[in-house]
Amino acid sequence: MTLSRRGFLAGTAAALSVRAVPQIAAKTSGRRILTLVYDKSLGMMRAIERVVP
């Protein structure tokens, strides 16, 4: 598998967001909704998490 610059940046951003989300979610109260979407630029599924009050 070849890793392009866009793929590397997307993977890095995803890894950073995984580390930041638990800290943000712990500070806010509300329901967390996880949605899976297909990202055409990455060519794979991506998880989007929202906090709803």
C-alpha cells in the first residue's frame, strides 16, 4: 500500500482527534452520536462523532 501525502495527513488528523475527543466529551454533558460516512477523498469509511445536548 502506498501512502500519499493526503492519506498521511488524514491519518495523522484522525489519530489526533481520537486522543482529543475523550477529553472534550468528559467536559461536556450530553449524548454522543457516532456516524459512519464514506469519504471519497480517503477512499474509506470515516467516523464522525457529535455531542448533542
